[in-house]
Amino acid sequence: MAVKWSQVLMKIQAVVADAEPKQITDRAVKLWLKDLRDLAYDLDDLLDEIATEALTHKLNLEPGTTASNVRNFIPTCCTNCPSTVALKIKMGPKIEEITARLEVLAKQKDDLDLRVNLETRSNREKYRLPTTSLVDESQIYGRENDKNEILKLLLRDESHNDKTCVIPIVGMGGVGKTTLAQLVYNNEKVDEFFDMKAWVCVSEDFDISMITSTIYESVTNESRDFKNLNSAQQSLKEKLFKRKFLLVLDDVWNENYEKWDLLRAPFQVGLPGSKIVVTTRNEGVASTMGSVPAYHLKELADADCLSLLAQHALGSRNLDAHPNLEVIGMDIVRKCQGLPLAAKTLGGLLRTKHSPNEWKDVLDSEIWDLPEHKSGILPVLRLSYHDLPAQLKQMFAYCAIFPKDYEFDRDELVLLWMAEGFLQQSKRGKCMEEFGGDCFNELLSRSFFQRSGGAESKFRMHDLLNDLAQYVAGEICFRLDDNKESNGRCKISQNTRHTSFIHHQYEVYNRFKAFHELQGLRTFLPLAVHKSDYRAKFYLSNSVLHSLLPKLQCLRVLSLKGYHICELPNSIGDLKHLRYLNLSETSIKWLPESVSTLYNLQTLSLRGCSTLCKLPKNIGNLVNLRHLDNANTALLEEMPLGIGKLTSLQTLSKIFVSKSNELGLRDLNNLLLLQGMLSIVGLQNVMDERDAEKASLNRKQNLVELELIWSRDIEDPQNEGLQVKVLDMLRPYRELKSLKIEFYGGITFPRWIGDPSFSKTVHISLRGCTKCVSLPPLGQLPVLKELHIHGMHAVRSVGVEFYRDGSTLEIPFRSLEILRFEEMLEWEEWSCDIGVEVVGHFPRLRELAICNCPRLVRVSPLRLLSLRNLQIENCEEVVLKSLTELTLLASLYIQNISGLTHLQKEFISPLQRLVVRECPQLVYLLEEDQRLPCNLEFLEVFHCKNLKRLPNVSLQEVSLPPTLRHLLIRGCSSLESLPNCISHLEDLILVSCWSLRSLPMDTLPSTLKSLHIVNCLNLESVIEVIEQNITSGCFRMSNWPNLERLRMSTPNFEICLGYQIGQLFPRSGMLTPNLRSLSIGWCANLISFACHIESLTSLEELIISNCEGLESFPDGNLPPNLTLLSISKCKKLKPLSEWGLHRASSLQHIEMSDVYPKLLSFEDEFILPVSLKFLQIASMPNLESLSKAIHHLTSLEHLQIYSCPKLRSLPNERTLAALSSLIIYRCPLLNRRSLKEKGDWPKIIDIPYVDIYP
């Protein structure tokens, strides 16, 4: 039967190349190809099932048995079947069905008059994947004039204009808008003109928070997880203030002016001359965002297109060396319609064709004549795709699972290709991963992929090529988020094989119900599209694990990455076809033993499973396992012995050496293919240094990161010598890039640490090596960039031994950029006498931290000419004084510096950011008559109990720097006053400053955006100012038109807020249009809120707490854009039914805590707005029921109930079914009803996140 299949398939395969272009105009051919593709998948599943059954009975099966032999069917091609197939297994009906379908397709082939395309076939046979370097992307033609015009706009003097200039570049897809923007972005004149630059790929999803965060990361080179948009914009404004910046927003689709207006809020603080470049296909975007006329980018001239074609086809600027191709080349170029993307892609197609006849075949291809409107795909792109070999076609089509502008990882994509069976036909002795890398590079060289500009391994697809991938993949690939209908449901074909979807924080079961019909599904892949998603935790309905996944028996790729999953069901072992299982960053504690029966598994990712403590004992049965990524699994201290038998392993991120009969160092000897990262934990259990020698680390040439970790808890003086020998024997190969050694117990380091032959080592960390008396000569490492030394308590002196071993006169640490010394409790002396004449120490050092080194008192002067960031904690003042010539220092963080009474001006004069914590002797920030740095933007002072003033200058003379935007003072109990002039300040936060009596409210700047005054018990003058103005009837908050956040939580404020609060928010005079958050607390005399608060049209958050006298609320006249309302500890409030909350159509989030101590139930069923998504009820001791209040809340997603001991029941089942999260805390009656398998448990089992506390 297998021979018959093979013969028929070979005949069908021969005509596929003829069928592919015909399918665009001939529906019958298209249906035939679709049926052929579906048959290929079903046949592959059958063969895989047969091979897996055989493997189950014979674990030492010869290589190749499980390989699919029809992979090239997918999505558009076929290959040969194996010559022999084990058919003794009882699969007769399936075999008969496959045979019948195959015969029907063979007959239809003849009826459709499909013919063998010999030329394409011969081209495919002579195809060879290159292994040389990638194409040079810097070759750009025909854009010199365009570049100069954009440069004129960018470099134009804008000193007369306070607004940031926005320059739109408009053009059709593929015309080169992004390339032009990149060209000017990297221009030297632009680098000199602007202080900072940022590039953001925006795409169709105009996510303001994501864009703001990306800009922040680009200009600061630091990643932060902002809690909300406001904090992101505030932080960005600090960085852009008084800076001339260039921002490129690439590929913008949004025409919504309100979104653009909100996004650009932080940009207005830059210096005149700041510019924003926007690239877009849409003229409407240009009119919405642009401040100058749009620059319309035209198509390339044919001559320039010809140069671009020649560059990518022949590696030269023209066709002078190939005169026989020039005429044909120009004819081909005219087909490109002036689009650089088309010329570049077509050049990639012609790269393997060198004769005029081959070029003429491309020119005469019928694909040029196929109507573009039929597919929406440029003919040149279709032609480039159809010229791909069969394997590359299926690999490219598979990328249709990626959303537009999705940044994917090259190595991860290769693993997915391997799991799908695309790399089975690896030749020339290469492993599948190498072959996959070659295929990736071939697609890259043909311009199907492009570098994303981020990490070296990150790539994207151009939008037009993403469209092409979707078109050729058809219904085989399905992106859940792109296929929603108006009713929220998705339409999905039963023939779909690969699905992807964008992570939602809470994944409800209803989202995946359509997947139940996908019996042949192979790929279940959640994707994180924003950087913040990589750090977030996601929650998945239990029913997806227990009801859906067991039905998807054909899965090859399953990712549950990032989900809060504590355990996997045993049914995971039934997914016999599974090759790729990603459980990284989940909350699993152990894997079920059934995982050991997934004999086809190639990749198992457990990275970041911080609670994982156990692997299956029979994991050694996974004979096809090639990648076991168990990095960052701190609790995993059991490594089954069988892992040492998995000789195909290339990735084993961590092993734990135990005393029991489990995996040991000797077992590493068999794992010859290990590469990437290896962490060896538990080295204290090594009893014989020969075990370390047997590990043969110096033979593992592809290891680039190595961690060697002993236990911090074991003290064994007799073991010190053994540890030295063990560490010596664990010398890695010289190509190592990163080395970490933790809790090593020897008194010296072996000579290989610091040996300059390690010429690629860029990162070293030595931590907890408490017995080492000296540091190794790390200064000899030529490219070392980052060095962390932590907890080396026996080191008393750091001197020449740290810099070199005496055999070299090279400048030490010539590449070092980051240096951190921490927890060096006995360190007393740091000598920089290195015996070599240098202009400055550590010539490239930009970041230095010295933390908790309390005995360091002798430090020779350090000239750190490149230093930008300095952190000193728990040290003597002499450490600060030893650092000289800090001309570039921008950021200083100091904490608990003994003896420090003030900072020296020459030391901090270049600062932009200053944070001072817990310096008890500090009386003034600066010495007498000195002012704060003129460039200071950010100042925070914490718990300096003797601090009296900021600069020690009389109040009449002093002012804060005009650049200062952020000022926070907390816990400075002796601070008496602030300077009178605080111009341009945007954030003012005063907390627990008990001696502060005056605050110049009348001189607070109009730029103020956030004002927090908390627990300043003796503050008086502010009250007097407000009261006087209220009495005179002239007080308005119009002094602060930019104020966005106002928090008042100090007992004395009860006077001004309790006395005619309506005067603060008059109907006609409220001039705080940007106020977004208002928080009022501890105002015991506040009785009524019946003021014109609705005039706060931008208010989004209203928080009221500890106002025990508050009775009335605004009676439904809430601000129109209010989304969050939180009220706590206000026990005299009138009934909730009188609030009119049901009329607040924008309200989405309500928190009520300790507000109705006698309330039994919510009687009115329409008391809350239907727009509500989040509801928290807390501390209502007599509440028995809340069903009526929430049963109509069809949008409710999150319900939290705290400390309601008499609450008897949950809402109805319909309400619960729609929830994404449910939290119940200290509600004993509810707790009993919500126990697993009892009471209300069936109602809540499908909720993605359920937390019930006693």
C-alpha cells in the first residue's frame, strides 16, 4: 500500500507547480489544491500515528522512523512516501479512506489538464541553500533627493515655534517610506542636531501606552513596567524636557485625533527644533497628525529600480558586467511599478538565475498577467513566492500565524518549523536546527523577512509579505484576533491546522469554543505582542486544559507560556504527536508522569517556572528530546538520571548535582551537543574532582553562558581544597561570553578565571564567594563589559591583582561599562595604582555602584571620565570624595552615607537626577550659599531626619532650577520650608514632613500636573491662602491648568475642604481641564460632595477615603469621563440608590469598602451602571446578598468580595460565567459554598482566575 501511495503522490507532485498560479483564476484548481493539502495533513497524521505506536514498543527506534515523508505537501507541495510502512497495526478503515481520496485526486488531476512543469522541477533540484553572510541592507538607490528634502525639514531652525513639528511621509505600501525614515534617522547631521532619538513601529494597533513606553525605553535604554499611561507619560516628559529630540512613528494607521492628542502630550516640553516623523499609507493620518504638509514619496525611477534589482540579484550596482541581461532586466523592472520592495524581492528570486533564458522565463511568467484584485497581492511578490523551493514555501506560509508587525525570534521560529516537520529532509549532515537556520537565512536574503532593529535574533515581516503569507496559507493558518465577527464570535474552518492568538490577561473559555471542531489542529500558540506582556501573568480557564486540549489529538505545537497554571492534567500524555511544549513562566509545581510518554517531543520549555520542583522520573524515555530549557527554576533540585541518556540534547539550561543516585557531572560527558546556556547547581555535592573533569566543559564549544553554583548554607573547611580543584576542572571552552560563580568556598580562584584567552567574555558575576581573599585579574579580559562582585566578605584589599597578573602592560578594563561592588563587608582599601600610565581609570565605565561596603575607608582617587550613573549605599563619606572628574555624571543615588552633612557642588554640578535616602547627618543638600545643579530634573529625598532646607540659602534669594520637573520629599521631619520659586515643576509630593509649616500655594507653577500632600501635620499657610481666596470669592484652581493628579490626605485640609467645597469646583470657573485623578482622604469634617464636580471633564479617577462625616454624593452629576470610583471608610453615606450611579455611562471600576456597616442587601437591581467591568465590595459586616445589584451587569469581568462574613451566596450562574476573575476573602459562608467539587464550584470552574481565602 505504501508503494502505491508513493507512486500516485509522485505523479500528483509533478503538476503542483502548474496548479498553483492557475488557482487564482480557476476555482476548480483551487479546490483541488485545497483537497490535496487536506489529504497531505491527514496522511501525515496517519503515518505519524503508526510510527508513534511503533516507538511506544521500541524506544530505541532507529533515527528517521518518525519523520513525516509528505511534509512538502504543506501547504502547496508533495514529496515521496517512505518505501515501507508498518501496516500491521489495526488502522484499516483510515488506510482505505486515504487510498480512496488519493485516487480521486489523481483522476481530477487529469480532468483539470494539469501538466508537469519540467523547468520549475529542474530549478528545484539544483537549488542549494547558501551559508554565507546575509544581504547588505545598506544599499539604497534613487532616494538622495528625498533624503535631502527630509533632512531640510528635520534640520530647519524652529526657534520661533514652541510646538513640536510633525513631518508625515506618505506613500503606498512597499514604496520605501520606512527605508527613507531609516536613512535620515541614521544621518550624522541628524545625530549632531538632536539630543536624543527614538524609533517606534506603530502599525494598526495605536496603543498609546505601548508607544509611550517604547519611546521611553528608546531614549533611556532602560525597561520599566509602568502601572498606567499617566506614569509612563510623566516619566517620558522628564526625559524629553529641554531636549531637542527626534521621534519616528513608523507605519501609522490611526486617524483618531483624540488618540493622537493624548499621545503627544509629553512631546510639548522638548526644545524648539524637536521633530516627529510619521510614515503612513493614509493621507487622513497625515492630515490628523501633521503640522507641515505631508511629503509624498513617489515610486522609484526604473533606472534606480534596476540598480536595486542588480544589487540583490547579482551583488553589483548595475548590469554593466552582464550586458546580456540589461534589456531583459529593464523589462522586468518595469513590472515592479517603481516599488523598491518589489525590486528587492524580485532580485532575491533572480539571485540563483544567471542566464538570459532564466531571466526571460521570469519575464514571460503568466503570473504577471493574473489580476491583482483577485488576491490583493502584487504579482512580483506572488512570483517570488512561487519561485521558492517547496520546503521554503511551507515555512513562509506558516508565518501567517504572526500578526502584522509582530516581532518574532529566529531561533524560536526554527523550533516551531522543526516541530511541524518542515525540517525532516535536512541534508549534507546538518542537524535540523542548522538546516532551519539556513532556510531562515535564505528567506531573509530574499527579503521575505527583515530585521526588526532590536536584538540580533529579532525579525519582522513587511505588511505586504504578511498579506502574502496569509493569502498562500489560506484557511490552514488562523489568527483568532483577526477573525472576529460583529457578535464577538469567530468563524473558523474545520480544515484549519495552525492557530495563534494574542494573549489576554484573562482567557475565558468562550473564546476557544470554536476550537472544539478542529480535530486536525496542530498548532495552539498564544503570542505576546507588547513588551509589557512579557512580564505579565495570564490566567486561563480550567476548561481549556481539561476539556478542550484533550480533544486536539493532532497537536504538534502547544504553548501555555505565561499562564498561571499550577498543574497539568494527566491527559497531556494523550497528545502523542506533540513535538513542542512550552510551559515557561507558568506556576506548575511538577509535571505529570504522563509527559514521559510524549515520545515525539523535541522541545520542552520550562524556563522561569519558579515553583517547579520535580521532573518526571522517566523523562529519559523522551528519546527525541533536543531542547530542555529549565533555566530560572530555583526550586528544581531533582534531576532524573535518565536525562544523561538523552544524547540528542542541545539545550539543557540547568542541572542539579545531588548526593543521591540522580544526574551528576559525569553524565554531562555524554551530552556532547550542549550549547547556549548551562547552569550547574549543587556543586557542594561533588565528592571527587574527577567528576568535574569528566564533565568535559572545555570540549563543549557552543556553550556561551555558564553558571557554577555551590550552596550558601554549607560550611566545610575540609572541602575548601576540593572546591578549588573542582572549579579548576570546570574550565569552559574559550568562546564563553558570560560566567557566573556563586557561593564558591575556595580561598583562591583558579588561573583560568581572568585568563585573556577568554577573548569573548563580556559578563562576569562573582557572588557569595565568602572565603576568597582576593579578586582574580579580570582587568585582562579584553571585551569584558559588565562585572558584578557581591558578598566577598574575606576581601580586605583590591589592588593591582585585580587589574592584571603582571604579564601584560595593556590598559586594564578597557571595555568595562558597568561595575558593581555589593555586600563587601570587610573591604577596607581600593588602590588604583596599576603600574600603567593612564589618562583615566576604567576608560569606558558609565555605571558604578558601591553598596554596603561599610569599612571601605582608603580609596585612591578615581578619575572616571565616562561615568554617567553612580550609586553609593551604606558607605563612608570618603568613598564619595575619592571619585573625581565626574564631568558626565547624570544620575546620583546615595543612601545611608555616614558623616555626610552636605553634597559638594562640584561633585553634583552636571546632575540631572538626584536621589538621597536615609542620610541622618544631612542638614542641607549643598554647602552654604550654593544652589542646586542648573540641569537638575528629578529630585527625591527620603528619611533625612535632620534636613532643614534644600539649598542653604535665604528664602528671598533661593529658587529651584528651572529644569526641575519632579520633587518628592518624604519623612524629613525637620524640613521647615520650601523655596519660594518653584517654576516649571510638574510633580510635587510631600509626605510626613511634620515641621513643614508653609507652602507657597500662590506661587506654585502653572505647569504643575501632580500634587500630593500627605500627613504633613503642621502645614498651615496653604490653608490660609485657600481660605482667604474662598472668602473673597476669587479663588480658582486656574493657577494649575495642567494639573492632572491631586491628592490631599492631611488632617488640616479638613478646614478648606469641609468649608464650602463647592467653591473649589464652581460651575463656571473650574479651569483644570487636565485633572485626571482626584484623591481626598482624612477629611473628617467633609459632609457634602454636592458641588459642581461634573465640570471636571477630564477626571478619570475619584478616590475618597477616611472622610467619616461624608453624607451626600454628587447625586449622579459625576464627571462625564469618570472610569474609576473608590470610596472607603465613609460610614455615614446616604443610600446607594440616591447616588445615581446607573447614569454614569463611562464608569467601569467601582470599589466600596467599609461604607455601609448595617446594609443587608442591595434592593434596587439597577443601582450600578451596566458599563461596569470591575466591582469590589469589602468590609460590609451585615451584607447577606448582592445578587439584585449585579445580575444585570452584562459587562462585569472582575468581582472581588472581602470581609463580608454574612454574605450567603454568589450571583447567578450567567453573571459568573462571564467573569474573568473572582476573589473571595474572609467570607466564611461563601468559602464553604465554593469548595472544589461542591456547592457553587461548577459555576466558577470556568473562570480563569479564582482565589478563595479563608
